[in-house]
Amino acid sequence: MTLGGLALAVGILVDDATVEIENIHRNLAMGKSMIDAILDGAQEIATPAFVATLSICIVFVPIFLLGGVAYYLFAPLAMAVVFAMLASYFLSRTVVPTMVNFLLKNEHHKEDSNDFKPQRRNWFVRIHAGFNRGFEKLRNFYAARLEWALNHSRLVVGAMVTIVVLSLVIVTPFLGEDFFPKVDAGQFRLHVSAPVGTRIEETQQVFYQVEKCDSAGDSKGPD
């Protein structure tokens, strides 16, 4: 389960470092020095990255409130994900900026990369430019919707509260409470014991009678 938790988190472990490196690149493109770009880029995403990391960790907190077999089964998975995410955030605040200072020291950045014109003969460049145009349209659409939500904050908060309340209504009648629900598998357990001191041969005969009664469908057991 620990390895399963690491496999579950491996895709999102690099997010903190990736976002920070991209923001440092953006600051470098604005003409800042390497040190200023690293400091500003790390400071600008410190709070958003921390909130995003905590949002992922909070999802696994209810697992620690379980009991029985479910707790011992899923707790290692939850701890692996939580500790891995916290370590990822810590490394993105310490090791990643240091490595950027060493590895990206000789990079050169243009002030504006929107004037880039793809070559007609290079199909990969055309695909890359087309992807960038589509991404810019999606980002502009998202920015417009976000601006509308910020300008109508009361309506957005009210809709969110309504959705949360409606989701709480379906918890009791429709949602279960166990990871392993109780099912009727059509089986039953039968405990048979012989008196203390009974010989093995006699005990074997007792179990033979029990099996015989069970196969014949007789409800009466041996004396």
C-alpha cells in the first residue's frame, strides 16, 4: 500500500517544482537578473503552491479516522501520499531554486515570444505554434470567466454553499459508511469441538459425520 501511495502521487509530485521553474522563466523573460527572478518567482507562488499541496493532503485525512482492517490497509497509502507531497513542497522551496541558479545561469530570454512565426517546412514547429494559439485562447477564456466570478463574488459563494448543502443531504440515505460493506455470500461457519482427551481417530469420525450431515442437508449434527 505504501508503494501504491507513491505510485498515486508520482504524477503530482513534480507540480510544485514545475510551477516554480515556469514562474522563474517568466520573470527572466521580463528582463530581471537571475537572482531577482528566482526570488520573485519563488515568492509569487509560495502561498498558492502551499494551498494546493494542503488541498491534496486534506483528501486523505479521513482515512486516519477509520478503524479496524480498513485503517491498517489504507493508512500506509495515505501517509505515503501526504509525506511525499509535503516533501515535494519543501524541496521546491529549497533545492529547486538553488539548482535553477546553477543550471539556468547561461540562458537567454526574449522580451516577447508572441512574435514567433513558425517555419512552413517544419511540421513540428507548426504543431507547437498551433498548440500555443489554442492554449492562449483557453487561457483568455478562463481569465474572462475568473474575472466575472470575482466581480460577482456573492453569487458565486451562494451557489457554492447551496451545492455543499445539497451534497450533505444525500450523505445519510445514499452513501455507505464502510470500505468493505457487509454482503451475504451464502456461507456460514460451523465450529465443532470434541471433548478433551478424545483420540484422533474418534475426532476424525466426528468430523466425518458433520461433513456427511452437511452434504445430505440434514440439520441435526452428531451427538
